[in-house]
Amino acid sequence: MTRYSRITGTGSYLPPRRLTNADLAAELASQGVETSDEWIVERTGIRARHFAAADVSSSDLGVEAAKHALEAAGLQASDIDLIIVATSTPDMVFPSAACILQNKLGIAGCAAFDVQAVCSGFVYALTVADAMIKTGSANKALVIGAEVFSRILDFSDRTTCVLFGDGAGAVVLEASETPGILASDLHADGKHVGILCVPGHVSGGKVLGQPLLKMDGQAVFKLAVGVLESAARATLAKANLTDADIDWLIPHQANIRIMQSTAKKLKMPLEKLIVTVDQHGNTSAASIPLALDTAVRSGKIKKGDTLMLEGVGGGFTWGAVLLNY
């Protein structure tokens, strides 16, 4: 019998502190940085974001999202035999956020590791979990995207610090006799490292380089629209499906203009585009599962719907997953 994997539960979590554009603009003004709600909305579509408290880590956010996903799937943490956390902002250099999160869930013994593909991280992690379930290495997996990007923002740079937020999203992926994950397509091109990166590292007890996010926004925009379309089309081809078969497009929530451009290239009406970037900002690896959970819980996405998930991020990484929900 052929093994497949299927999402059986979704969950998400946002830290309580919510900053509207006006709130953020006021804080930045006190530091001599000028911006406005109008400026941010026009360029990005973002209206608010959430920032975690200083003592809250990615694993803290991730464990809350995981609990919600487990509840939705009707499972206990002890049922899980694989944990993959997609994050670029782990709690520490090592061990992985996944191992720390595993302990916070009160379980032990199952495989647990992080995936680092920045904003494509959840797509990468979901693809890995799907492969492990299909080969029999796991039966019930927690796949989590969790980020505290507020820790790595340069608040003197208004072109980047207004874009990002903190949060977490999670899914439970279980072995199934019927197809859930239909196809995926992953890519990377390291020559684009410099257009989106955090060029700092720890050495000898000191931080060397610049441990804050740097981005060439125009270069990222141009690259993102093209690779997102190609990954989506490649994934559809693997599943022998077409644009018309997609019920909902859930792209990485980075910039509304990138998201709308991708939808148009796939000939999808904007009503079929899941959008949370306005309320959450860019939460990197958390953005896709966060948007998925929001749409599921609002009743937009229903059982049997065909979803296209796609992400693009620093590395440069990109990819897509097509699934039947």
C-alpha cells in the first residue's frame, strides 16, 4: 500500500504585543527615524505586526502554535514521532529550537531538528516531513515555523524594520492512505546571498560582523516574482494539475505587491489569495503556516480544497508545495 501524508491539524500563535504602523512610527520618530502608516501600507500592504517580549523565544512561540495544531488534530504531544522547526531565529546557536520545543511539550525520544531556509523554511520543512512519512521514518509529525525577527532588525533602517514581525504557525502531518501532499519543488541559488542576509556570527565570545538584517528590496522583489511562478508551475506539473485546479494560493506573506503579482501570473483571482501580511507583517518561516491556520479557522479553507503554498527567502531559497487539505 502506498503511503501518503496529510495535514490533520493547524495552529498558530502571535505574541500579545501588537504594533500598528502608527505605533511603530511613533517609536521610530523618538529615535529620529521618519516613517508613516501611509508610506508603509503603500509599499508593503502591512498595517500591523506583533513583537515578542524580551524573554520570549522562538521555541516559546512555536510550542503554543504546536499545542493548537495538536488540539485541532485530536492528538497528544506523546503521539508525535517527528518534530521539524523552520526558523532563522533559534533560541541559541545549539541545540536546535526543535529539541528545546520538544522538551517544553513534555516528550522525548522522537527525532527533532531545525531547518534553516529563511522565509522558505516552512515549505522546506513540510517537504522533508512528507518524505520521511512516505518512507516510513515517521507517522505523525509536527512541522512548525517560528520566528522572533524583531531581534535582528536594524531600527535605524526604515526600509526593513517596518516589514517584519514575530509569530509561529504549525501543522500536524500524519501518514494517510489517501494523498494529502501532492507535489513539491525546492530550489536555492547561493550567488544571491548578499541581497538578503544577517552578516554576523559568533566567534571567541564576540559577535563579528553585523548581526542585523540587510536587504536589497528591489533585487529581492524582482527575483521573488519570477521564481515563485516557476516553482508553482513546476509543482503543478509534477501533480499533473493546472492553475485552474488551485482553490487557494497561500504565499509567503512578505509584500502584498509580490503576492498579487504571483497570483496574477497564475491567473488566479485575488479573492483566492490568502492574505495576512496586513495584520502580521513578514514573519519569515512562520508566515505560511500562520496564514494557513488563520484561513482554516475563519472557514475560508475547507476539507478537500487544493492549496498552493509557496515561499521565497534569503539564501536565496524558494519552493512550493501543492496539497489537498
